[in-house]
Amino acid sequence: MPRMDIAPSDEDFQPWVSHGLRVLVVEDEKRLAGLVRETLRRVGYLVDVAYDGPSGLVAGRAGGHDAIVLDLMLPGLSGYEVLRELRASGITAPVLILTAKDGDYDQLDALELGADDYLTKPFSSLILVARLATLVRRRPPAPLQQVGRLRLEPMRQRAWLDDAELQLTGREFAVLSHLVARPDHVVSKQQLLDEVWDEPDASPNLVEVCVAGLRRKVGPGVIDTVRNGGYRVLVGPT
């Protein structure tokens, strides 16, 4: 099995401490995935792990990651396929390929598909952390959506009401982002089903339940219900 050294001390990692950033690791060898996860946690990253191609694609498409560490030889879908689909879906998070495939053409194929860096196994944990930190630093700041008291960071799926960060589900964030992008305009339940759920035949009750959950988190005076119309985010407090 490809190895990874875990000998460096916390002092060795100090130059690359990155508190609060989220990384997705897609690696089918569970022991190695665990070592990568613990190493990244040592420098402050929040780490999600997927163990095959399909689940890695789902997690990557969900967004909210500041970087992705991706193996190429995965069950279900190869890392090449996952990378291709992520880029086609508009996911711009930097991708660090971590693989035992060390041929020049392997690297060229990955880079042409949109990878940002390539590290072969076995590898140094210090090099992994340093390269990941470099990719994250190079990434441009995420654009913000702001309406009234609400502020959203779509690329990382984070939202704030005034100075308090909201703890939203992925679906709640998608609905709120859709409303915030159309301030003071009414968005129908069917529009939300079509564009957020992508399930036109789904029940409008799904939207009602989701908006009810949002309202509990954002409080009154933020999301308005328009009778026989839909919902809108209010530009200012009522």
C-alpha cells in the first residue's frame, strides 16, 4: 500500500496552519484516507472523506469545499471522471491529485481535465500540507451575495444573518441563495422545485417544509410569503 510519513511534529506543520477551511478527500484506501484526514486536521482543516468515485462526485458537487484531494484509481468512477464531472458542474475548488500513477501522460491528462497539482504516492505529509496550502492561498476570494441583513458566500455554502453564521443544510442554503439572488422579487414554489430541486414533479410541500426550516433559523422579517405567489427575501426589515 502507498505509504505516507506521519513523523513531523506540530511545529513542522506550523507554517501551514489553516483554521476553518474545508477539504474533501476522495481516497478508496481507508487507512490512507484516515492518515490524510488526521494530518489535515492537525493543521486546522475541516475534512470530509469519500471512499469511491460516485460518493466523491456527490460530495464535490455539493460544494462548500476550499480544496479537493482526489485519487485517480477509484471504484465506481475513476478520479479522471470525477474531475471531469466536477469541472463540468462548475465546481472551481482547487484539486490536488494524490495517486500512485506516476507517468507523464497520467499527469498531463489530469492537468488538462482541470487538476491544479499532482502528488504521487508514497508522499511526505509535509509536502502534501504545503502544496494544499499553496493551492488554497492562490484561490481568489469567494464572491459574496448580500441583501439587507443576509450575507452569503456561495462557493463555500456559508451564510450569515448580521454577524451570526447560520447553520443551514445544503438544500436550505440553495433555497436561500436562490431567493437572495432575486431580492424583493417573488419566487414561486414551482420555480424552486424546477431550479433548486430539479424535480418538477415533486410536491410543493417539500418547498414549504424547507422554507419553514429556514424561517426558524433566520427569524422574522427576512423571508416573506406572498399569497398565491411564492416567497421573497425582503430587502430591509419590516
